[in-house]
Amino acid sequence: MNSILNWFLMILPFALWGTSMTAMTPLVSTAGPDLVASLRLFPAGVLVLITTYLLKRDLKIYMCDLKWFLVFTVIDATFFQLFLTYGISKTGAGLGSVLIDSQPLLVALLARVIFGNLINPIGWLGLLFGLGGIIFLGVPKELLQNWWLMSDKNITDIPLNIGELWMLGASLAMALGTILIRFTCTKSDPVAITGWHMVFGSFPLIIKHCLQTNFELAPDWSIYDWGLMSFASILGGALAYGLFFYFANNKEITGFSTLAFLTPIFALLTGGVYLNERLTIIQWIGVVFVLISVFLVSKRKSLWEISNTNTNI
């Protein structure tokens, strides 16, 4: 039972992130990326800090962690949310989520170099499947046809979506944040750090929005819109980030981060139902590749042991 609950809690952040992408998509078009990003970060950070206090965990950021905390805050909170919301406005929830969640590939490489995390051949195969899934899902159809010599269109004539570049930037920021949490929490509590970095990370976004809109901080939203924002902030922000950075600081980082490949599945399901977003056949092939990738990387140790046993026999 504990094992099932543990897996549920590990997968929950990615499910909440996927559905939050769908929730935020219509809000960005009416209130702007900067405000939506700040409204997701600030209330969620405050809620995490209140929860940390009620649980009697240590709220203090220790001096030995302060330097890395500042770097972590700028990259994982400010830059990530900024790139995310700008990307959503151009790509949509499903495709945008897929592009963001190429980050496990970056995390695996960084963790191998920095922490020495082992990636056996099964793990590398899984990461290649993940990369293939991202390519099938995120690369324009015309470009794929050009690669496979199925189109005579010049590459320079193929339009590239700027939103996809924003999402890839968000992916890089998230990957760096996943690694940086280890350096930021040498003494400080990871849940408290999560809350503080969301609060302080929202300040540049609030300032940027105020300077661009003459301090218009109250978007013209319906009760339903505020409900979507609350979901994205409380569940997709406070709960999801609290769980994510807790596990990222305590679990084997390569295998755990690969669960992020599941996020697009939830985004695609909810995006299809509520936003009428649809994928092509090629993109559905990408979804299958992503699921294979998650299975191979998460089970790489046991699968490698089985393959070695069969070889010895």
C-alpha cells in the first residue's frame, strides 16, 4: 500500500502540471503571460510557506544556501514561468506541455555529469525513445517530411512557431531547476525553499506586468476563470511544486524526472476535452514513444539485470 501511495504522489505533480497547462491557456489570452505567471507563483508560494509553518518545518533559508537559492529562484521560478506562459500563448496546452517535458533528457545528462547517476543501456534507449517522442510531437510536419525526403519544400520556407522556442527555454529552465534544488537545500528545508522561491520569483513578473499595463492588476475574469487560475496556482502550483522538489531532493533524480514525460498525456487529454485541441497521427506516435520512454527509464535497473541474467544463462 505504501508503495502504491508513493507512486501516486510521485506522479501527481505531473498530472497537475498537465491539467494546469489546459487551465492557463485561455487565461493567458485575456490577462497576458506576465500576470498569469505571477498569479500562479505568488499565491502558491504563500500557501506552501503557510503549510510549512503548520507542519512545523524549518522556514529559514540558511546563509550557506542563499547564493544557490537566488540562482534557483531566477531560473526555476521567474524564467520558467515567464517562458511557460509566453509559450502557452503560441502553442496550446498539449503541444506546449510536450515541448517542456523534454527536460528529463537534460536532467539525465546533467545528473550523470554532476552527480554520477548511472544510466545503463536500457536507460539510454528509453531516453532516445523520449527524444523521438518529442521530435514527433513538436517538430513541424513539413520539417519531418523534409527530413524523410517526402517533401521538396525548402527548409527556409518552413514556418517555425516562436512559441515552441519559448517552451524549449522553459524546458531548459526546469531541468536546471531540478538539478539546482540539490545545491540549494544542503541545510534548508526543500519544501520551505519551494515556497520562498515561488514568492520571490514572482516579484520580477509583477513588476514587468505593472510597467507594461500601468498597474492593472485585476483582470476582467469571470468566476469560472478565477476558478481555473486557483486550480493552476493551488493544485498545479503549491501542491505540485511542493511534491516535485521534495522528491527531486530525496529520490534518484534521473528516474524521477523522467516521469515528467507523462505530463503531456494529461495535458493532451484535458486539452482535447476542454480546448478542442487535436493531434495528428504522427503526434500520437510521439505519445506512444513517450510512454515507452517512461517505462524503460523507470525500470532500467530491473530490466538490465534481467537481460544480464538471460545472457549469462
